[in-house]
Amino acid sequence: MSLTQTNHVFASVTEQGLNTLLHATFTARPRYLNYGSSLFVKTTSVLATNMQPIPFPGVPGGIQWAVRFTIPTIDLFPPDAKSSTLPPGANQFTIKTSVTLTLGCMTFSAAPDNPTVQVSVNPIAFSLDVWARGELATTNAVVLQIDQVRMPQVLPGGLEQVLDCLIRMILQAAVSDAALPLTAISVGAFQLILQRGPLIDADQAEAWGDI
Amino acid sequence: MNLLDSRFLALGDCFAQRFSVAGAFTYRLVLGLALFPNAEATRGNAYPIEVNPATKGEKPTQQNVVVTFSEGSLVADPTSISIHEGDTVLWYTTDSSVTGFSVVGGNSSFHFDSTSITGDAYYTHVFGVPGDYPWSDANGSTLKGDVKVDPLPIHTRADSQRFLDAMKKANVVEVSDKGVHPHKLEIVVGQTVFWHFQKVPGVTVSVNPQPLPPG
Amino acid sequence: MPDITAAADESAATRLLGIAEAALGTQKSGPGTGSLGPFSASYSAQASFSGGAVNLKPPNIIELAGCNLAYSVSVSFTLDISKLLPQICIPPICILNFCTPQICLPYPPPITVPSVNIGDTVTFSADFHLNPHLVGPDWLIDVKINSIPQLRFGPGTAGALATIGGALVAAALAEGGVYGPALAVALGLLLAAIGVAGLEGFLGPILTPFVSRLTFTIYEQPQLYPAIPAAGPFDPVVDVTITALDAVVQATDKNELVITASIAG
């Protein structure tokens, strides 16, 4: 069977190649994985993205926070042994990362001889391993679309659901910035007009179209 | 080809003078427009012509003199002529670098000058370019005429042969004290016209003649 | 196993080659000299390529059938009339006892006919081989001709011959003096004898160098490949290194041009 099948051009990238591309993307643009309000990220740079604090009555300046992911690795269908927590099904991928959530914990105190409330902020954080499963989507770039997240640490039911949803939303936003142009999966051999795919099979992502 | 002007002889032109009187003559070849009224007044390139008395029963003959340009001056070949009364001397050039010369000579009793032709002389010219050539006398007489030269289109070998055959035909214009005949002449390119001069007061055949500077 | 695989069938490969032909632009050669029959000529030429149908042949051959080479040649001729015509001599002409001598007319100087411009399209078919290679910091995949093809001249060659004839005859009549008309006839006869075949024989060595080393480049990317271009002051370019590149023709149910690459971060 030909590579192009009923189309005129074909392009594919292996799981290893996709990991190389993702690693290069997040190494060149680490701010896609690092977010924080002004206490933690004063201003947006290549290294991190400045976000607004969460406004709340009685919390001067809002709640300060930060989120950081490690560079994700991807497993394309069929699943490797390492993806056993959330293995990819047909036409799916699984990515593995870890997330660190940091809170600017404020404490308020008042001295007997000083009516002004003293505010001190103490960052506290925790980290979780994250597995996420999804499919490839395209507009005019290849985007990781996450459907489901799992954190293997045992958490109380309600908290797990909240964190699953929160991390899924944040992780989706983070990996969406790492959209791969279609030319990247042909290393510039031609400008691919996508007609079919991208599909995942045999540890590679494949696309068909015309030039 | 060259300009139609008997004062400037070049490739395709001839000037011929008949000598009807015996005697010793000299002539000079003059390049360009410089003129000397008396040939014997100038030394240098004076060439002799010895005209001997005619021998009874002998037909008139013709001697040709070839004029070339060598080391900055005109040279005649042969350098001396010996003829009889009634014979003709013809001057011409085969040298395309000779752009215009005249022949001036004589002795105490007879003078000849290709820039002021009097009689018993011919001027011939080969017409190489089609066109209309109205000519007149640059020395001021009323003698004039017209030569119309038609092209001869050559498309085939037969046309080429017709051209070569036409070149052999002579066309004569008689110029005398009675006038010019024919006044208008029509020929084809490559042909030669002979002007035959008899009893004329020193004339030229010139197209657009400018008067000569005073002597 | 390579990280990236890209494949194009014959239809796409034809279009890729068309893009490469256009990118090659107009090639120039000359000045040079040659002979068209008895005429010596100097020339300068330019050519461009277009069209052709691609047939892919494993393991690495691209056959290009019916490629068009559009040429424009500017030719200057020198006509030495002394080598083309006998000298014209006016024979002696006589009236009674008076005869003019024979006068032979000198040849005019050689006539230069500058810049006769002729142009047309020739077609050719040839096999090319794929040549992926690194040139300095760039990866290239060249499609390089295997051997010198035969050029097929079109019906426009007869028009080119007529253009040359017209220019030579006009120059002969303008500058040939009294030899002009006869020279014009001689030129017509000579060019008719030279014919289209003769003109093709003249043009062949001029045009062949354009194809003898013909190379199209169907791929050219820096080894440090910008996978994602820069998108602002906080989003620099994302580069990967293409550590290996190959190009072959694979035959299955379709013949395909297959490009493979290995990358590193």
C-alpha cells in the first residue's frame, strides 16, 4: 500500500520525532509551561507568563498564585508500558507531565500599638504527576486536544474531580500554545493542504493532502 | 558609388583627351581642388606626353594611364607616354583610396584640364546607386542635363546575368556648342555614361556644383 | 528509523518539479562563437525551463518527459563578401575607337549584422537522479540530469531562420553597395541550403550546455530547521536540527517520491 494512498502527498512524524519537537518547543518557549501572578512572575518574558491575581474581598492585591508544568512527553497509540495509568486508545495519545501549584499564602496580623494590619505572604506549593489523554486536532497546525486527565496520587473524591478539571483546563491552554505547523511534520518538503488526518497509529501521527 | 563630378575623378570615372597636334606636352595629377593655371609653372610630378606626327594610314589608338596613390602623392603609370597625332590618352584609377583627382597639362599652344573640359575629350562615369542626377556646368555655362538611374532588381541568377549584360552597354551624351544631346538619359544601375565634349568653353559635369574659388 | 517521512505521488512530484523549474529562473550563457554555414557568428543566449510530466522510477530516478526549454539567442554575423561573391568587374566599353578600361569594383568592408534575436522552445526528455546532500549549513535535494538529452526543435525554427535571413538581406542591401543586390540573392540561396537542419546544428551546441548540467533543487532547508517561526519578543523561533536527510523513489501500488529526515532538539 502506498504512503499517499488516494491523496497526492503524505507526511508523518514518529513518537520520538514528536517528543523531539515538543521538547524543542517548550525549551525555546518555557513560558508556555510557567504561569504566575505578579508575586511570582513580575512581567511576561520568554521564561514565564505573567497572570492576574485572583481578586477577593479582604485579600489585598488579590490571591497570588503560580502554576508550573514539566516538559511533557508523549506516547502515541499503541500504548507503551509507561502509559499504563491512562493508555492511549486507537487514534489517541497520552502525555505525561508533572504540575506544581503554588499559592501565595497571606497571613494578617495586628500589633497592639499599631492599628495597621500587617500582611505577610508565604509561598506554599505541592506537586502532582499528571497523565492526560486526547487526540490530535488541526486548524492549520497540529494541536494536542486533551480529553481526560488523571493524577495517580490518591485524593479525596471531590478534590480529585476539582483538580482533574482544573489541571485539564490549564494543561490544555498550555499545550495549545505549542501548535505545530503542518510544514514541521514534513520538515519543509512541501506546503501540505490537509485533506485527511492527522491520525495516530503505529506510534506515529500521519496526515494526507495535496500541495 | 562615387560622386558625379568631372572635377573629381575617382574609381569608376575616366577622363580621356585626344591629341590632334604633334608636340611635347606635360601634365600633372592634382589631388583634390587645388588648381594651377599653367602646368609648366609647377615642377615635381610633371609627366611627359610626346605626340609624334601621324603616320599615314595608321588608325588612331588609345593609351591608358593608371593613377594610384603612393606615399602621399598621386602616381601615374606609365610615367611617360608616346603617341601619334589623333591618338587619345585616358586617365583612370583602380584605387578606391583615391577620392578625387584632376589632370592638368599642355604646352604653349594646347592646354587640357579635366576640371574645365574644352573639346576632343571624354568624361565617363559608372552609376552605382539608383536615383536622379541633374547635372550642370560648375564653370557657369548653361549646359546641363539629367541622368535617371533605375534599379535593376536581382532575385534570380537570370536577373544577375541581365545586370552583368547591362553593364556592357555604352550610353553617350554629346556636349557641344550646340547644346546637350540627349538632355535626359535613362539608364540602369551599373551602367556607364560617356560625355563627349566638342567645342565647349571649358565645362564640367557636376551635380549640385559649387563655384570654384577665384584663381 | 527516521523521525519524519514525507511522500509525494507523481502528480505532486510534477508540481514540485514545476516549482523548482520556475525557481531556477533564466539561465544565461555566452558570449560564444559558432558557424552557420559559411557565416561566422557570435552569440549570447538565455534559457528557462517549464513543464514536463514526471515518471518516478525506483530506486531514485525521476524521468521528466517533454520538458520545455524556452530559449532566446542574440546572434551577430559578419559577412565577408569576398568569400561569398566573385568580384564585379565592369568590362571595357567602346564607342568607335574609344574604350574605357576594365574596372573591377573593390569589395566593401565586411558587413556586421548585430543582434539578430531569435527565440523558440525546444523540448526534451531525460532521466534525473535524486541527490540529497548538505551544502554548508543547508540540506538540499537536487534532481540532477543523468545524461545529455536530444533536443527536439519545434516548427518555430523555420521562423527563426527567416528572421536571420531578413536581417542579413537587409544589411546586404544597406551596406553592400553595388554588391548589395547580388549579395542578397546569394544570402537567400545560402540560407535555403543551410535550412532548418543547419540552424538546428548551429543552435544545438549553444543550447546543449543549458541541459547538460541541468539540476533542479526540489528541497532546500537549513540544517538548523525553524520548525515554528518566531511569533513575538517572548516567543522565539523553535529550531530542530535535521541530522540526516534522504530521498528515494518507492514503488508499491503507486510510485512515490519519499523524503525522510531524522531530527534532534
